[in-house]
Amino acid sequence: MSPEKYDTPTESRTPETDPVEKTGEKSPPRSRSRKVKKGPIFGGAEPTPSPLLFVGEDWTDFRQLDRITVKAGVAKDLLPRVAVKELVDNALDAADAAGQAGAVEYGRLDADDDAFGFFVADHGPGIPGTNAELAVHFSIRRPLTTSKMKLMPSRGKLGNGIRVAVGVALLGNGDVRVSTHGCTLTLVPQADDGTTRVAADDPWDGTGTRIEVRFGDPVAAIARADRDLFRWADVATRLLNRGTRYKGLSSPFWYNPGTFFELLQAAGETPLARVIETLGGCTSDRRVAAITAGFRDRTARAVTRPEAAVLLDRCRHDQDPVPPHRRGGVKKMPGVYDGYGKRTVLLDDDGREVPYVIEAWAHKQATPALTVCVNRTPIVTRVHARRDGTEYALFGAGLSHGVRAGRKKFGEYRILVNVLSPHLPLTSTGKEPDLDPVVAGIGGAVAQAIRGARRAAPGAGAGAHTQKEVIRDHIPAEAARLSGGGAYQFSLRQLFYAIRPTLIDAIGQEPEYGRFSKVVGEYEDAVGAIPHMYRDNRGSIYHPHVGPAAGTIPLGSRTVAEYTRPAWRFDKILYCEKEGLFPVLQHARWPEQYDCTLLTAKGFASRAVRDLVTRLKGGAEPVTVYCIHDADGPGTVIYESLKDKLAAPGVEVVNLGLDPAEGRAMGLTVEPVKRKASARGTEPRVAVARYLSDDDQDWLQTHRIELNAMTSPEFIAWLSRKMAPYHTGKVVPPVPVLTAELEKVARAGLAAHFTAETLRRARIADRVEAAVAAHRGHLDGVSAGADAAVRAALAVAPTTHWAGAVKDQADIAVRGILGDLGGGSRRPRKGSGRKI
């Protein structure tokens, strides 16, 4: 095994404790003192003595059975098991370093009746150091050092593992035997001072490292009672060599300025450049030189917190975050688990972008059980899966999640979860992870694994209901659950994923989101809109006479619900299946010329399109929809579908093309249509619109013409020619609207003029400068405490932006200055004739 070190740290710096220097300023005048008689105070009570202060050192927790549990993160009954796991994790790391991944042995030792022992061995490089250094390394008083300050998807973080194992030996009046580099040391931990004594030094002819831990009661009794003493170690070794692992370096995106500063501080006197070159994308000499420019010859510890933020920003420059799929994974484990599920997540966590790969496995057994691993090694926190109706309630380590598990009569499941990530929040020094940030991903992966295990079981089959029936039957209950009983909004895609497991059980295959969306739309047509549900933005609407930035609105059910039509700006809507053509029209100011709004849903018109146009139709201003599309089967069907959807609200839809005959006549490029053969070897017929001639319908089975086949000048000219018969002139509102607008603008112009004139006469800028100059001391006093005040305010109200907290401090300064000025204005003395 290798020592848990990053670099040998130098002595930690301690804050200065020098008394505050005396300044030359005079002390405030003291009030005149008066003589007080000595003796009892206030009726005889003696002065209260100062309380005694006790200082406890960290290592002392490892010599107490009721305190080591805090450091180990487990209850007493699991102490020997966690000691085995920690040493096995270290051995796996050592074997990895030697290129012998998984070459680790462990097991129980033969011992006396009153004692218990286990061993862990690897064939790694061994542990360097003298006998005295190894005695320090295997002591409960060893410095809390770790090689894992750099964020990586690897086992362990705190470097507590060896101290836990040594503490277990100490509490059982035992010893630790370390065999490495040709000798076996018998090490006896000392309870009085936390050191470890070398009791024996014997020759050893093995390779790598072998560690034996022996102990008596009360710990031996706990170990003997644990029937799963080696289960966590078994899981870690089983996951080690499966699948693929991340082979890159620690990414700068995995740190925020605070954690990056702590990394540099932990590196001590290591040259800054050496630390930087260990980060992903920062390995070349040229990159290191650019990042450390202005920091030449600096050590890592010499970097201040603000400088660390600058360095981190430089490290991130010109590179992207590591996507979750590069993190690797364990993959399926046939023969061990029947079901497998996976989710990938990229979370923006406190200024860092952290990737997570979440995998789950499930296998049928008599009772439910849950094991959770982080980076291929089990967590020591107790986690549970308990049945709650048709769901498993997963809880522990931040989990509080219901997962669909099917009815109990179909069986229970043994579940294994592994979370791969360079960073997972910890809630204790016992390395208890907080899984709450990825609880949704865990729930999704577990549900998928359970479904796979259920399908793999004998007798699994599809239900008797149709897909449409299953969807419609489950919408009310799932909508209520997703909205938290009507407290929150939820999306159509969330509804899909909520009903998806039931659909898979019913139809025996993966459902299609498009088919699901259509059924939900039909459901809403029949019974009304689903409360609190919105559809994701798909497409956009652009208003003329506003500009591309301000005039473009994403199209979704939420924006449609809040949409207000700009008054008297357009009387036409151009629906185009291709959003990519909009910039051509906007650059030519075509929408402004024809007073025409541009609308797209990136293909077939969505429900949001229908709802938007229906709302426009219901207003006082007229509107007509015009549709352009490719000369292919789907394009013609897009027009026909849009026409059918808007027929009910009475909106007219005009087809401007492009139709096949027109495209051929224009000499545009014709493309072949590729059709996938069916399972029977026949090619399915391309769906085309009914309004086309029989010849064009047949032609579209093998040919197509895109709008993009035109050049930009050709496209503008073609569209203008097609729109000309329908463009009867510019939009001009009725006379009352015109005159009201004229008066409103005139009034605004006069108000602007008089406001500017008043401000000039008031000499606002001069008065501000005079007030600041006269009260500079007060303003500087508030500024001196602004940093601490802003940080305190943000701690109380974390949703606030720092600028809001700064404004509060500025208001304090303003109130102080105005108070000195007498409330913000000075009234001229009566008869003075002076104006302020």
C-alpha cells in the first residue's frame, strides 16, 4: 500500500496573534470617574469566575469506542467491517499504481479464542519509510494527510482509513503488523499519547504490502458477530475491473475558487507551476507559462484566495467541462444482476460543473436490500430500501426518494447503486456522502434496473391495456404527484417519464415521446388543459419593428400563457418549418416590410402554436397565417396538419409552398428520398398531403426539394412574390388609436424636455460631488465594513445578488450623509433670498 500523502506538508501557518498596534489618534474623552467601595456587588453577590476552557485534540476520538464511531461514520457494530474496507480501498489504489488492478487478497486470520484478526495484502510498490516513519504512519496521531485533495473519481477523500484501522486495534488491545520492503514490523498503538511503538522487526520475503490487524474484546466480539464482515470489500473488488474508468486528469471545472484555494494551500511549498500542470488541459509548458504569468517562482501556499480565483479562471480558458460520458462506468453485470440502469448528470454546483455517472443494478430476492457505492467502493452510511405499496422508499445519506418497484407479488429486489463523480458533498468526517444533489438520477437508474430485472424474470409479459388507455388512465394521478398537489408546475416531458415505467410494463417496449405527446394532446382536447403542466420551448416567435433580440420570444406553453400581442404591429403570421431561414428574413427586414410575424415550431406545429394563434384570433386585430415548407412528404403534411389544427378556432391558413411542381419549374436541386425497409423487406410509403395531385404524391415517394436549395436572394424574391397577392398595404390602426398615440408621444416629449431642464437648474451632479467631498469620512467608514456586511447579508439571504447587498450598504451611507445635511435638502433661511 502507498502512504496517503499529497506532498510532505510544511508546518501550517497560524493566524497572527499580535496585539493591535496603537495609533496616533487620540482616545475618546473619558467620563469623570467616581470612587466605588470595594466588596460585594449589588447586594452581596461575588464576581463570577471566568469559565474553564478545555481543548480536545482530534486524535483522542480514535481511542474511545463511543467516539471513534464519529470518525468512522458507522455505529459500533460496523467498526471492524469499515476497518477492512478502508484497508482494502488503500490496497486497491496501490495495486492500480503498480498496474495490477484488482490484485488484492484479504481474509480472516487464525487467532486465539479471545482474539480476532484479518489481513489485507497487495502487490503494489510497498510503503516507503524508516521504521520510525512507518510507526507514525500507522498511528492515530498521524497528520491528516491525503493524496486525494485533487478532485478525481477515485476512492476515499479524507485519509482517515488507516487511523480507523489502528484505532480498532487499539480499542481491542491489539497490534498491527505491517510487512513491506523486506521486513515485518509489529506495531503497538499507545492510548496515552496516540503514538505507535515498534515492538518487533522481523525479516519478510514477500512483495508489495501485507497488513494484519489483531484485536481482542470488546471489538473482537463485534467482529465475530458480523456475518458480512467482508461484504463491503467484496463489492469494491467486484466493481473494480468492470467496464471503463476515467483516464484523464483533474479538471479545473471541478473546483470553485474556494476549493481551488484549499488545494493550493494543501500543496504547501510545492512550486505553483507543478500543481497547475497536474490539471486537465494545463499540461503543456506553454499553457503553464500562460496560466502562471505574474506568479513566477511562487509556491502554491503563497497564493492568496483572490489570486486563486484568477488562476482558476485562466485554467478554464479555452477548454470545456468534462462531459459525463467520459467518466466511464461499470456497465452491465450479467450473471450477477439481471437488471441495469444508468443516468448521466452535469450539475452546476457552487461555481463548478460536476459530472455524475449513476449506475444501478437489480436482482430478485426474498427481501429488498440496498447498497450504495461512490466511485466503486461502498459508502459506510446505512442506506435502506423499504417497500411502500408499489414503490421502494430509498433513504439514508441524503436519499429520500420513492422508486416504482411494481407490485409485491412480482417479487423483491437486491439493488446496487454506484455514483461516479470527482466530487460528492460530505456531511461528516466519517465520509458520509450527501446524495441529495443526484437523488433524481439515482431514482431513475434504480427504476430502470428494477424494470430490467422484472422483465428478465420467468413469466414476465405485457399487460392487456393499450398504450393510449394506460396514458389516459394515469394522467390525473401523476399530474397531481408531479405538481405536489398543485403547488408547482411540471413539464410534459416530466409527465412522460412519470408514466413511462407503467407503459413499459404494459406494452413490453420503450414508448415513443412523440406518440405520448399526441395522446396527451387528444386528452386535453377532450377534457381540457392539464392543470399546472407546461410544454418545453420548441421554436420561437419574432415580432417585426422590435429587432431580433427584443422581438424574439421562445415558444412554449408558459410563454404562450403569458403572451400579450403588441398592439397594431402585424396582421400576418408566416409559419416556417425551418427556423434557420429566419435570420435571412430578419437581415433583409422582410417582416418589417410586410408587417409579418415569423413563427416556427421546428417541424410540425406544436400545441403551443395552436394556442398562440387561437389567442391572436380572439383579439380585435385581424390575423392570417401563411405557411411555407419543403417540397417533400413531411413538409406538405406540416401545412395540412397546421390547417387542420387551426380550423376549429376559425383561423385561415394559406399555403405558399414550396410545392413539387413549383420547385421543378424553378430548376431547384432535386434530392432522392431514402426510406428504411420494414421487417418484411418492403419500403413504407411516404406520407404526403391530400391536396396534392396523384402525380405529385407519387413523385414525392422518391424525390424531394428543400427550401434551402434556394440562394438567399432567390428565397427573398420567391417569398415576396408569393406574399404579394395577400399584402394589401401596411398596418395602420383606426383614427382614435392614431390620435391617442400621437398625444401620448407628445406628452412624453414635453415631460422629457421639462425634466432635463429641471435637472440642469438643480445642478444635481455638483451637489452630489459636494456632499460626497464633505462627508468622505462617513462614506469611507461604511465602505470599510462593506465586505463583511455583504457576506453576512448573503449568508442570511443566499438568493440575493451581491449588488443588492451593496445597495443596502450604500443606502446606509446615503442616510448618514442626508442626516448630516438635514434630511437631504436645506431650506433657505427666511429672507435670505438664496436658492438651493
